[in-house]
Amino acid sequence: EVQLVESGGGLVQPGRSLKLSCLASGFTFSNYGMNWIRQAPGKGLEWVASISSSSSYIYYADTVKGRFTISRDNAKNTLYLQMTSLRSEDTALYYCARMYTTDYFYVMDAWGQGASVTVSS
Amino acid sequence: DTVLTQSPALAVSPGERVTISCRASESVSTLMHWYQQKPGQQPTLLIYLASNLESGVPARFSGSGSGTDFTLTIDPVEADDTATYYCQQSWNDPPTFGGGTKLELK
């Protein structure tokens, strides 16, 4: 069974940093690209960042570019999101999601339960 | 960015047929996917590439469309289908989601 378990969320002051982790199991982690997607309270889904299976390709949403860093450790089956210079508008539930990829398309086919991040003084 | 527009909410009775629409601000070919998010849970993939049913998803769910107009159909609707449904495109970068359609059962 595919499992994605996020951790590292919490309450943080504006301007500070936080690092999220996503531990994957039930599949060969090193074969899949991964994403972070967030959902502000009562709002819809917003893609945050993507990383390819070997970390060769990394992409960010404009709203987080320069502040967030996505990375992975395939030996530890773990995806990371380092968040710096946090703002109140970064308050959200952060999901990691597996990316099923072909030559033609990609889709997020498995999601974790999410890690809650609250940015407030 | 490609904007995806969905109706905010729908209310239907169990046993009825419901269609949820998603309109894209520009063509996304058939690279449109649908997710279901039940209250307090993470999203799950229902439909990929506009009309392909994800493994394990009941055949009551179906999708159609191409270009800019897409539809998710549930027939018949069951009580367990109470959820918010999101469309998402992966044709243009960055990937974007619709605002979601909240489906309520009468």
C-alpha cells in the first residue's frame, strides 16, 4: 500500500523557517517525481513545488520561489520542503503527492494526510 | 497561468445524476484530471486524462471533455459522494487547480 506521511508542521512566527518531511513507503520512491501542494484553511488546492525522481528537475510556484526549497533523499525515501521567510499567507495544510509520469503527461496519484503550518506572531 | 473555473456548489438527491463542470482559460488538450476530497481528508485521484477512471474508483464516476470544457459525472450519486471535487490541468505550466465544487446530498 502506498503511504505518504508528512511531518514537521507547526506554529512559526513570520520571517522564520520550517522544514517539512514526507516519508514514503509501499512503492519504489526513487522511480517517482514528487510534489508539494498546499491548501489554505477553507480554500482550494495550490501547487507549490515539484522535483523529478533524480532531483534533476525542480520547479516552484512564483509565490514561493526564492523562499522554499524542495529536495529529496532517495536512500531515506523522504521528500523535504525547506521553507524560509515565512509569511502569514503561507499558512496552510501542506500535502506531499506522488507524481505518476509518462512521456505524455503527469498526474498526482497518491497524497499524504498533510502537515499543518501556521504562520503567526 | 491557466485558470480553471468551477461552480462553487451543487446539491442533489441520492440516486440522481450530477454533472460537475470545469472550464479552462486556455486549451489544455485532454490533460485534465479530477480529484475528490472528502471532509477532513486528503484529495484522491478519480479521473485522469479527462476520461480515464483511476483504479479502484467506482464506475459511477466518469469524465469527458477536451480543449477548454470538461465534465465530471456521477450517476447515480450516493451519500458517500459528499465531497469537494477539484479539476486540475497539467498541459500548461504551472499545474493549476480549479476552485472546487462542493457536492452536498439532499
